Amino acid sequence: MASINTLKELLRSQISLYTDIIDVLAKEKDAIVSWNFTETNSLLAKKEKLINKERVLEEARKSLAERVKTELNAHDNTLSAIIKVAPEEDKDELIDIKKQFDKIVVGINNESIALKILYSTNIKVMNDLYTQLGILSSNTYDKKKSNNSASSVHIMG
């Protein structure tokens, strides 16, 4: 069945792409830890390109999975549903692909959580530093002029 073989190839392409995304996230984490702003910005641009590529592949996957669903009379177009009704000669390969996706999801989640923690921590460190230097106020912003402090742009000129 040509559609299921095409789907397997597309899923392998997505696995490769997601592996690249994990690599970029890990490099971004390293760049943040080393305070390498140039590298961080470069990696953000790479990440954006990968995300755009992922959108295209995901749309192709949805379309192809829908076609396979119809051909195999599957319950829905998810990989799990397709595996249940796939021909025996394709099941093992599809199960392996699904296991790879499961690992990739965990990897992306772990890297994303680490990045969130790093960005949050760095922002707090910088805000605390600016507050100690008198550049930022720890007060909240409201309409009373007396509670507002000058912005860092005004202080630094």
C-alpha cells in the first residue's frame, strides 16, 4: 500500500526534524547558561526555521494520515488507530516509529522545561540586579506618579 509507505517516510522525516529541534533546544540551553547572547539569538532563528518546517510536515502528515485512515477504514487518523488496522507487514515498523515519537516528546518536554526555568531564573537575577542598582523599582506600576520610578532608559540616558 503506497499511502502507508509514504506515511512512514513522512513520519521518519518528522522524527529527524524533531531530533534537530531537541539539538537546537539543548544548544540554546548551553548558550543561556554561558550568557552567550549572540549564540542564543542565532539559535532562536534556527528554531523558528525548524518550527516553520514542522508546520509544513505536520499539515502533510494530517492529510496523508486521513487518506490512510480512509484506505484502512481506521477509527481516526492517529498513529495508534492506524497501527491497529495496518497490515501485519507494516505494524512493527509503525510501532517502532510511535516509540521514537514517544521518546522525542519526552526529550522536547525536558528541554523546554529546562529552558523555561533558565529564562525565568535569568530574568529574576537581572531584575534583582537592576533593583539593587536602583535602575528598576520593586514597586508595582500604578497611576500615582509618586510610586513610579524612572525607566532604565531614562536613568542610563
